[in-house]
Amino acid sequence: MRLHTSFRVGGPADTFVKPKNVADLKRVLILARSWGKPITVVGAGSNLLVRDGGIRGIVVRVGEGFGEVGFEGSGLHAGAGLKLPALVLWAATRGLAGLEFAAGIPGSVGGAVVTNAGAFGGSIADVIRAVTVVDPGGEEHAFPKEALGLVYRGSRFRSDKEFILTGARFELVPDRPDAVLRRLRTNQEARRFTQPVQTRSAGSIFKNPPGDYAGRLLDACGCKGLSVGGAQVSEVHANFIVNLGEASAGDVLRLIEELRSRVEERFGIHLELEVEVLGED
Ligand code: EPU
């Protein structure tokens, strides 16, 4: 799984499948059911920490086969496997505003919806209208925004793994392409100064606790530069752990526990993970 995550850590999947389309995905689901194999769905792998023992059963990557994008009614439709940066650029060059907050978020559309990805005061919840999903029996359904349970960095799909996201519909606002592109560039620049964008990581490790920032708390506890094996707290942003090259998931998890206990001891705040941890030790 290290090949399929931006963190570049994690053991093997028993079986790794990249369906080409919804029909293909349905076949995988039906086979998995008849074999009694569990399914784990992943997207671009940019918010994942896979443990060193890897993942049992079938890992389904919703990727290239679900990469379509186009106008749909007054909005636009994007496949769950489309990379978010591609969607952001597609909309900007056509003069559609609203996704500028997502400049530089590296995930897939599906992953972004599941985690209600956000930055710079915006999030997927501001622009999404509906999603299409496939249930474990291979049946397709559509859910409106109100049924998605969108909260800060989460949705019903983060805990309810029954449905597999295949696409999403967004409602954006017409604007001049050059104005949208300018705002995109501004946000991208801001990221470059405040986050270790060139290094292997999974983005923010912890959610921000109510009324505060995980990065501020970790920084105040002197965590920047702290390391376990090949995993190190970024010197740029204390809520990022970077893989210096040969980190194991075990290194990252031990570092996470150290960070948690420091913040708990000093501030009495328990930090909740923002990254999704999958697999076995
Ligand atoms: N701060 C420090 N030290 C640090 C890092 C941050 O003191 O090492 C302070 C900053 O000075 C600032 C505050 O903490 O006062 C917040 O920092 P920042 O503006 O960098 O934003 P953040 O809350 O840490 C959030 C998202 C990011 C998103 C940025 C940009 C979460 C957990 N993180 O970071 O999302 O890119 O805002 O808007 O909500 C992600 O989810 O993976 C992610 C990168």
C-alpha cells in the first residue's frame, strides 16, 4: 500500500483492484460477497495511514476509471476518482467559482467528499449538491446533500462503509476565469509557505479541536522536529508528520502517541486523528 498512499508507508493488500467503471465495480462487489471477502475502498491515498501488516481482503481503488467531469444542469458532475486539483482547474478555466479553497488539496473527489475536505475557510459542504453511490449489492443510488451528514472533516461515509461513492454533483458560481485562477494561485502560494507540500505526508494528522488549532498546540509543546525512526514532525507545520524516506507505519503511530500525550499533559486536550488509519499491525 506504500505505492498507493502519499505517506509512502503501509504493508500489502491481499488483493488490489482498480475497477474501470461502475459495471466493473459491481462485478467486484458481487464476487467479494460470494467469496466472503471484506472490501476496503481507497481513493488517491492522500489522507491514509496504512499499518505495516497491510490490509486483508480486497482493496478497491476508485481512481482513473471514475475520472469523468462535465456540465450537468446548472452544476457540474465529477467522477469520484477524478483528482481534486484537476476538478479545481477544470472549473476555474471555465469561469466557475467556489472551489478555490481546495487549491492544493491533493485527494480524489470521492475522498474529498467522504472527509468533507476543506481549507481557507471553505469546504466541500459549501459546493456539493448530491452524490451517486453503489451499495454492497451493486445497486446505484443518489443522495442529496442533506443525506450526507457533512460535518467538519467528516461525513456519514467516514463511519458507514456500506456505500461506495462513484460521483458527485457540485453547484458553482459564474465568474471570470482569470479572477478564479488568481484566487487559486493565492491559496496555493499560501500553502507553500505554511505546509511541507513537497514532502511525503498525509496532510494534517489531527483535527483541530473546538476553538483551537492542533498545529498551534503541538508547536507550543515543542513537537517540531521530533522524530521516531523515519517519521518526523514537520519543521514547517507541527500538525504534519513527514516521511523522511524509510518510515514505517509503526514509526508514525508511535510518534502520533507521543504527540497526543504531550498535548494532553500540557493542555488537557485529546487530539482526534484527521488521517484515516487502515489495516493490521
Ligand atoms: N500554527 C502554529 N504552529 C504550527 C502550525 C500552525 O503556531 O506549526 C498556528 C498558526 O500560526 C495559526 C494556527 O496555528 O495561527 C492555524 O494554522 P494554519 O493556518 O496553518 O491552519 P490549520 O488549522 O493548521 C487547516 C487545515 C488544513 C488547511 C489549512 C489552510 C485542519 C486540521 N487543517 O490547518 O487542512 O490546509 O487549514 O486553511 O483543519 C488537511 O486537512 O490535511 C489540511 C492540510
